[in-house]
Amino acid sequence: MKRSLLRRLLSEGLGTMLLLAVVIGSGIMGEQLAGGNVAIALLANTLATAGGLYVLIEVFGPVSGAHFNPAVSLVMAARGQLRWSELGPYIGVQMLGGLLGAWLAHAMFDLPLLEVSTKLRTGTGQWLAEGAATFGLLLVILRAPAHRVAAMVAAYIGAAYWFTASTSFANPAAVFGRMFSDSFAGIAPANAPSFILAELAGAALGVLAHLALGTPASAVPQAESPLRQERG
């Protein structure tokens, strides 16, 4: 395996791990400090996630593209911005990173490492919410000016926490990691497949909408990733 690919896989794995640690850890902290006020807990979770996501994209974007998301990696492969032979390894390290992020959050809060969520998230509204959240995420990634991607993606996810019924997972790796945390951010394994299918459908619709709207004037060259990937 080429050293450049190893660097990019390490970047994707670390970035996804830290993202899930932020999402799950801030959910645990918010719930502990909110005194039963779910709105305050969600607000704390939102602010931490948006801030953490912005920083992680800025840090890891120049190395791997900062996908942290199998749906994003799949779209980048379909657009020729990620080799198909690299898609499987990207998704593998993202899923592993999601699991490790859950374990890291639990370790920091002295919770059991091996835990399976019992938090039910199901129903047409939830599935539609995940599709809409991922649709918007891909549209932002594909159309945002290169120098504003991190800020715009973070702002969109922060908003989507509140305007979607599902609180905007918008990421199969996040779904996978959250299955292993019976906390504020968790999702029961039985509900995970429907979330992932809705996310993939939303991503596909986001790509179609992007194509229908035409190439934005501020678009980066086709050889570069919308998340500032450096393919060294």
C-alpha cells in the first residue's frame, strides 16, 4: 500500500474517531449538565459538533479530503475525485473510527466501553429527515467555495440538528459509531439500516440536484476534492 494512501487512511480514521468522540461526548456532557432539559442538552451537543467539525475539516482536509463519511466518499469516487480502489479502505477506516470514537467518549466519562444503544429512532419522519439532512450536506459540499467548505458544512450540520426530526446524523459512519453508545446521541442497531439507506438516497438526490443546478462559478478544478484533498 502506498505511503500517501496510508496517510490519507490515517487521516480519515483519526478524523472520524474525533468527530464521533465530539458528538457522543458532548451529548453525554450536555445531558449530565442540563438537568433534564432536553433542549439545553441538544444545544450543547449542536455547538460542540459544529465547532468540532469545522476544526476537523480544516485540520484533516488537506491530507485526505476530510470526508469522515462513507456517503461522501462514495460520491467522490463516482465523481472521479477518489479512486474506486480506495473507496473500500476509506469506508473501512471511517467505520472503525466511528467505533473508536464511541469508545473514547465512553472512556472519558467512565462509562462501559462495550455498550449497545437502546435509543429508538424510527418512523417515516425520521427517515425523511435523514434523507433531507444528507441531501443538504452533499449539496453544500459540492457547491461551496473551496475556502468556505469547512465553515459552511459545520454551519449546515449545526442547523440540521434543529430542523430535522432525526437531529441530522447524515453519515453512515456516525450511525455505526452511535450504535455502540446508549447515550443521548445513540441509535438502536435495529434502526440503523433504515437510517443508512435514507442517507444514501439523500446523497444521491443531492448529487442530482447539484448537476441540475450546473457548475457553480466558484467551483474548484475537477481534479481537486471539494474538501480540499491533497493527493500527494
